[in-house]
Amino acid sequence: MLAWTIYISFAGALVLALMPKGNPALARVIALLVAAAGFAIAIAGFAAGAGQGRVTIIDVPWVPMMGIHYTLAADGISRVLVLLTGLAAVAGVLFSWNINRRTNEFFAFFLALIGGVYGVFLSFDLFLLFVFYEIAIVPKYFLIAIWGSTRREYAAMKLALYSFVGSAMVLVVLLAAYATAGSHSTGLVNLANANLPVSFQMWAFPVAFIGFGILAGLWPFHTWAPTGHVAAPTAASMLLAGVVMKLGAYGCLRVAIGLFPHGLDPWGWSFWGIGSWRDVFALLAVIGIIYGALVALAQTDFKFVIGYSSVSHMGFVLLGLVTLTQVGVDGAVLQMFSHGVIAGLLFAIVGRIVYERTHTRQFGELEGMYLGRRLPFAAWAFVIAGVASMGLPGFSGFVAELQVLMGAWIAKPWWTAASGIGIVIGVAYTWRALQKAFFSDRLPRPDEHPKEGWPKFEAITWPEVTATCLLFAATLIVGIYPSILLNSIEPAVKALLAGGMQ
Amino acid sequence: MNYADLFRVTLPETALDIAALLVLILDLGLLRKAALQTRIMASVLIGVLGCSAAMLVMPYQAAGGLTYPGSPDLLLSAGGYTSIAQIGILVLTVFTLFLLVGSDFTKHVGEFVAVVLMAATGGLLISAGQDLLVVFVGLELLSLGLYILTAFAKRSGKSAESAMKYYLFGGMSAAFLLFGFSYLYGLTGSTNLHQIMRALYSTTANGAAPLLYVALVMIAAGLGFKVAAVPFHLWAPDTYEGAPAPAAAFIASVSKVASFALLIGVGTAAAHSLDPSKPMHVWITASLNPKGLPTYFGFSGPWSLIIAILAVASMVFGNLAALAQDSVRRLLAYSAIAHAGYILLAVAYFSRSNISANAILYYILTYGLTTIGAFGAVSLVERINGSDRMDAFLGLYRRNGVLAGVLLILFLSLAGIPPLVGFWAKFNLFAAVLRVDRGVAPFALVAIAVAMSAVSLYYYLQVLKRVFVMPPAEDGPVKGSPLTIGVLALITLAVVLLGCLPGLMQSWMATFYAGM
């Protein structure tokens, strides 16, 4: 059933691409219906899959001569991430309700991207996974280049090239694993059981991890993320931060760690306490957490704050993955969901609710606008999203980051200590953004005072309220009752860490 | 040799030549007073019928091909890779002929179509030839046709200039090739590929003679020119830019298929002359003893080495040079050089079974199809805007949505984005290289190729950016005849379908090897 999420998204994209121009209202409704149908299927699939392990949805030979199968399957991790994708898609369409230029093309690219993302999360053939992974690159480019803002062409090209370089690295690993395994199969389960030589895994693991890690915002390959997020139109930045970065993290987990577990073994020698690829990537993740937070603290553009905060939060995901402990990886997967929701919310508030009304994202200008009083909905929403992002108990971020830190403590205590600093800085930059954008007590300079009184902002529309509430509900439900997802994640992670993907 | 047998093997060539003569008779005789577009339609129709006839008579070719009298060695082969390449040549010729519809660069339509058909005959001969002399005659037949086609736009100075350059380079490379062939004949006393290979294995048991290296370098230079491999590529950008669009598409597709079919023929002959118990990579020389050739980068045999060097040079230089282009035709030329580089990797690592041959054919046929579509789209834009500069493509999505969609799919396929066919071709090709040899060198070469194809995305996106993102510089629709648009849409559909169902073409190709 879950496979239909992919098909209806692509079908929706095709319909929108072929439909006659000049009827934006219809395009919006179609896009919303498709996204909602995908979300409904994702929920149904999630509910139906409760308590089950990996369920194969379809498995037919695709390229018989090369042993490539069209294998779609879902385990606990996939179901959670498919759920996230459905949620982000619906919210994304709602927050793009005001797109009036080339509307049907916008939603066509949007749904094509969503279809590719669903596909990655459901593929259990490395080849198929790669195909969907690459399908997601092209729509991102056009979404940013056509409908974006600040330096959009530069940001779009940068994003496309970074993604393509990452996927080129993955392709090298894919070809090498296919040739080395010699079984002429690219099924994830077959490859995991192929007993790939340790010497091969030792180089394949870092190449695959970096290849996917580029898209997950792994420091120092993260630089596409802030520029891309800032330039993208709101729905695209929600998707970029919400699900596309998760594609990278998911690939790190499913492919790099799942297929090449011996690549994480100790090298047998160490340099300054770094004795394995695991230590290397943990160090990069910790640097990412702190660096992202520090840079976010220094931004003058509201959206850049959120962009860099994504790098910081994705650092937790990557750190959780390389802890290789049950609790740490559970936390990483939960953090993928949590950050997907919260980052989506933050980008929506900054990019849609605030920017579309004030037409500026500079703190210097926002400070003099009394936004706290003139846009109370935005202020309230940002307060809640901000505290969720800081990791306040009761919201999903808290449970996720706590688990990652616990896992990191079991692995190496200093990882926890160092990333703890990142959390503290996280509180600082969120607070600073909140204060500067909404609750500044700086009085407007005389020249900033409009002569005719403050103009009324456009009223908050129903799509904005609906989508905001939807995302709030998601982060609250998971924060208060995390088992709803963890019950599904835990067995899947356990199976994956045990090796062989059984 | 029996002439009836020769006739039975060369049935497709005969069909094409008859069609060429019919075109001339019809166009120069009956349709002298008719309107240009009528003459084009009639000539194209006959050309298409000729190609179809050639395909229809292929099953009646003598099975296995034609041998020398009193010897089991082949003179002309049929079936297997030869038939695939020949069908490919014929199909691609049909598509290039359709590009002629609606164009007005020449009034001599009949001659154009006739020359195309005769050049295609040369391509068919090259694909079948197992004898150096037949190969050379086929190559010259093809090349002479290509020089004429390049110069066909008589009103355009660029066309004449590029044809002159192409002709001078081509003449020189043919001289190199013939020189290399003469050395091979001197070394082995035969002009038959199979006999040459066997003789080389026995005469070079103690290491290859320096003369062999000279001969192989000469031959590589000659064939490198045909496939536009660096450093023998200099003609390509000028020719692609100056030649009329159907001619350029013909050079980029049919001529490439024929040349790679020849390389496959050389590889197959070498592989099949070798004792199956011996390792595959030591080929053309029999340097299996310790006193043999030095080992270069883990694989031996001067041929592999030369081809691998050409491959790396082509894919690196082709991709980097394409980054700097402003003319879309030149961009396509440099991208063709890069694609030739990828394919040469599989030529360097050639397998005894038909994996490599099929991977190369899959790549070159689908690439040929894609590039014909790209040239068709570019020429439509050129006809309206009078230029093939990047800026001529500004805002094309608003001026002709279908054409913009065609360019999107074809260029992404060239860049190797799944699920389009270009991606499968690349994957298939690189997998074939790695299946032949799992050493460090092939891994490194494939890694370079994959990295370079990441570079290529940039310049393809530069064009697509102008098509979709930037606003149009001038208004007014870009129109093409319904037939042209239909053919382009058909090519695009094929690129998508073959990409989604890659097994289709592979199993089709496998049927040609049944019973061999």
C-alpha cells in the first residue's frame, strides 16, 4: 500500500506539468489532494505496520541481466520517515498557497521531489534507492532557481552540484559493491549478507558516508545548506530541511552503516584519540553541532539563523548514527523526524508568515517593526517552535536529542560534553532571533516611522493556520508520547545494528 | 569466393545503395519543378524506405557471415554485435533524415539524402568488416560522405570552413591508420583481423616488437579521430558548429556507432583468438611469460594502455572544455568527446563474453538517439533565433513548452540522471568495466569517469537554466513542423521508456547472440 505514495506523487506531478496554464487555483487544489492522499496512505501504512518488522511491498526483477530488482519494502525506520514526508508535503503545499507565478510547474516540481523522497525511503534495492535519490536532485534545482530569492541561481547550482557530487560518490560505491560482491544482485539484504571483505568496507564506508553525508549537512560539506535554504521558496526550504537532508542521513544509516558495518571497526592505530572512521565522523558531527550553532548566533538574516541551526541539528542525527548504540541510533532517527517537523515550522514562519508580509528578513529592519504586536500569530508560533527547537521537554526535539546524547555518552563521554555546548548555544541563538525579530524594545528611528501610521499586514490565511497547527500537533504528540514512533523505530534499528538487515 | 555469397551478406548495403540511386533519379528527374518541401518529403520518404528495406533483408543474410575461400576466418561478419550495430545505424539514419524536414540550408535535397545513405552503407561495412582492407574502404566511404555533408550548406562560410578542417584532419588520420595497418600486415603477413591476432600471439611470445607499438599507436590515432578522442578531437567542435544540423547529427550518431562497432570488432577478434584458459587482459600481445611486456598500471597489452590513456584524456578534457562553451553545438561536441572517453574505458577493458560489446553498443546507440534529438531541438531554436548561443535559449519554456520539455529530458539523460536511459547506459558500461577486472586501475578509472560526469551536470544545467529559469529575451513562439516536433517527442519518449525499462533493450540485444 505504501508504494502508492510514490506513484500518486509522480502521477500528480505529471498531471500538473501537462495541465493547461492559467488556472492556479485548480493546480493548488490538485497538489493539496495529492499530498493529502500521500499523507493519508503514510498514516495508514504506519498504523498497519505497527509491530511488524520489514514488510516487502513489491519485489519483481527489473533488469534481469544485471540482477537488479524493483524492491520496495518498509521497516520501522522507513515508515516513520514516510510519515514525515507526508506531513512535510501537506504542510509545504499549504504554505505555498500564495504562489501565483507558474503555479502548476511549481507544484509539479514539488510533487516530483516528494515522489523521489518517498521512493528513497521505501527502496530496498541499492540501485533503486540510488535512482530515486537522484530523481530528487533536479526538482530541487528548478524550485530554487525559478521561485527562489537571495542569490537563487548561485544557490540552486551549488545545491545541485553538491548533491550530484555526493551521489557520484555513492555511485562509485554502488558499482564497486556490485562488482565486489559478485552475486549480481543489488538488493540491500543480499549485499548486507554478501560478506564483503573488510578491506573493501574500510574504504567503501567513508566514501558512502561522505557521499550521503553531504546531503545531510555533514561539516565541512554543509555549505550548500544555508545558502540553499535561504534562497529557496518557503515550501522548498521546508522540504530541504525537513526531508531532503533526511535522505542523506537515511542513506548514511541504511547504506553506509547497514552495508559496510566493518568500515566502522578500529583501524588498529590512533592519532590524537582518533582510531576509526567512527571517531572521524563523530568529530565532524560534533564540530557541525557547535559550528552551526555559533554561526547561527552571528547572523543578521533571520532565515540564515534557521539555515545554520539545521546544520547544527543535523549534527545530532549524524552523531547519533555513529554512536552505534541502540539508544543513540533510535535518537538519531527520532531526531530526523523531529527536526523535519520543527525546521519546517521555523522556515514556514520566517519565509512565509513573516517575510511575505514584511518583505525583509534583516534583523536590523525587523527590530523596528513591532512584529510582536502587529503579527501576534507569528510571534506565538515562533515562540513555540523556538522552544521546541531548543529542546524543551514536552516537544519532540527533547526526546530525540536526549537519546542521542545518552548514546554518545555510552560510546565516548566527551562527545556528549562537547555537543552539550552546542545545545546551550542553541538556546542563545534561538532566543536572540526571537527577541530581535518580535520583541525588540528598540524604538523605530524617525525615518522608519510611516507617516500614515503603521500599515496593516495582510491577515493570516487559513492555509497558514492549518499547516502550523498540523506541525505543532506532530511535534507535541511525539514529544509527549514518543513511544508512538519509538515502538516502530526500535526493532528496526536493532535489526539493522545486528547486521544482515534481517 | 562465391559472388552469390557476397551478395547475400551485403544485402542491407545493397538495399541502401539502391535507395540512394532511386532518390537521385526521383529528385533530379521527376521532381525538378516541385517545391522544396515536397522534394524533401519525397527524398526523406525514400531514404526511410531504403533503411527499412535494409532492416527487413537482414534476416536473409548468410548466417554467421562470409568466410575466405578455404579458410574458416571471417571476411564479413553477420549476426551478433554486427547486426545490432547495423540495425542501430539504420534506425539512427532514419532519425537524422527526419531532421531534414523543414530545413532550407540546401536546394540539393536529393544529393544530400543520397550521400547520407551511401555514408550509412560505409557504416554498415565497417561494422561487418573483419579484414583491414574492407574496414579501410568502409571508413573512407563513410568519411568522404561526412566531408560532403559537412560542406552542404553552401551559403554558409562556417560550413565550408569546418568541412575543410574536417577533411584535412580526416585525410591525415586516414594516412596514419593506413600506415598502422601496413605495419600490422608486415608483422603478421595477413590483413584479416583473426589471422593477425593469432599471428601476433605466436610471434610476440617473447614480448611485443617495438614495431607493434608503433603500429598500434598509429591505428589508435586513426580510430581516435573517428570517435573524437583527445588528442585527435580538434575537428569535432568546428564540425559540430559549422555543419548543417542533420549532417552534424549524423556525424554525432551514425558515424560514432560505426566507429565503435569497429573497435568492438577488433576487441572481439582479439578475445576470440586467445586461448580461453589465459587471462583476458593480456591481449594483442602474448606477453604471458615473465620476459613479456612491462605491466602498466596493473593491466598489460599496449592496446589497452593506449585506449585507456585516450579515454582518460577525453573524459577529463571534454568535460572541462565544455564548461567554457557559449555555443550549444560546441558544448554538444565537447560533451560527445567526454562520452567517447567513457565508452573507450569499456574498449580498454574488453571481455571475452559479450558483456563489453553489449555495454558499448547500448551506450552508443542510446547516446546517438539522444544526441540526434538534441541536435533537432537546437536546430529548431537556431532556425528561429539565428544563433545557437546560450542566450538564444532564454525563456524557451514560454515560447515552446514541448521543445523545452524535450531539451530537459534529453540533456538530463546526457548528464546521466536516472531514470533516463543515459544513466543506465553509464551504469551498464561502468559495471562492465568492473566485471572484467576488479583491480585498482579500473576502479580508479571508473571513479574518474563518475567524477567527471558530475562536472558535466553543470554545463547541461547552464542550458536548462536558460530554457526554464530565465525570462525570454524576445517574444513570439518557436515553431517547428508537426512532423519534426513529433519525431523529437518520439525520441524523448524512447529515452524515458528505455530508461524506465532498461531490460527491454538488453534482452533485445541478447536475441542476436542466440545460436552463436
